[in-house]
Amino acid sequence: MNLILLGPPGAGKGTQAKRLEEKYGLDQLSTGDMLRAECKSGSELGRKAQAIMDQGHLVPDEIMIDLIAARIDQHAGQGFILDGFPRTVPQAVALDDMLAKKGLKLDHVIELTVDEPALIDRLAGRFTCAKCGTSYHDHYRRTKVEGVCDVCGSHHFIRRADDKPEAVKTRLAAYRQQTAPILPYYRQKGILRQVDGMADIDDVTRAIEKVIRGP
């Protein structure tokens, strides 16, 4: 089973992809994780991508394709979940062509729909433990002890530059302009379904699983 999870930044794609990965034995191919790993490596590609993300813009096709092509080869055997790719119609077409050459296809494309003002509030308050990566929020999930990670006890936290309100607005605008046009592309293929991404996390998971099970 091969899936794509679509939705604007902060819609919960990563969380849901991890749950699907664990339940169905799929490999999660998160372009966000891949980009962060590349940026952390300090490579030329990583520095270029970081500068683009810090401005709240989407990373160009050529960079994403360089990252994703090899990963498809590595993980296609068990089935995969693509989180964050494709973002544009040319990428969607290229992905279909790539899969067809490998004798593979997409089974479902699931869009997590959101309320933009609420999403901006959700993203602007996010912060993460610098040591273990546990996620928190200024309003919805604070640490039990101020300034101390619940999981590992670290006192060091980080906030992504592209989670600032203005950067989020830029990212949402980019999603509407660049990514939203791929929805008709997949709708025409009959594999697009929509799920309320603003619902409770467990409810979102159940809705996605209903899509996977089918009527």
C-alpha cells in the first residue's frame, strides 16, 4: 500500500504518518525529516535548503527530487507513506512516472483540511526539546515543569524559524498557490479523499483508516 498525505504545514501529516507506519508496517518518507537531516549535516544542499525554509518558502523541485528519488528506491518494497511530497503538479506527474517505471502505483491520496487562523495559532506556539525531539506548545501542551522536558529532563528547547506567524502565513499562501492545484489532479484519478485535520488526533487517525479500509 502506497499513500500520500497532503495538507498545509502543521496539518498533522507527520503525526498521522507515524501512526500509519506503525500499524501497517509502511515506511514513512517525510521530506521534512529528510530536509532537516540534510540541513543538520551542513552539506551544501542542506545550507541552501535551510536558507529557503528560514524565509518561509517551499524548497525547489530539483532539491526535493534529489532527496526523494533515492528514498523511493530504498523503501518501496513494503509500501510507503509520502509526507510533504509532491507539492506541485509537475512533482505529482514526475512521481507517477517514477512509480510506473518501478511497477508501483499510489493507492490513496489523503488531504488533511484545516482552518487557517487556528492553524497559525497552532504553529506559532510550537517548540521542541533540543535533545530528544519531544514536541510542546505554549498553550496546548506545556511542559509539566517550566523549562524542563517531560521525557528526558533537558532544559534546552528550540523553535523553528518557519513557525513564526509571518513565515507560517507565507507557507500557507505557498500551499494554496502551488500545492492546492494538485488536488484536482488526484481527484480526477479517483484516489483523493479529504479528512478534517483540525479534529482530535485520534479522530483524524480513525478517519484515515476508514479511507484505507474502503466502503
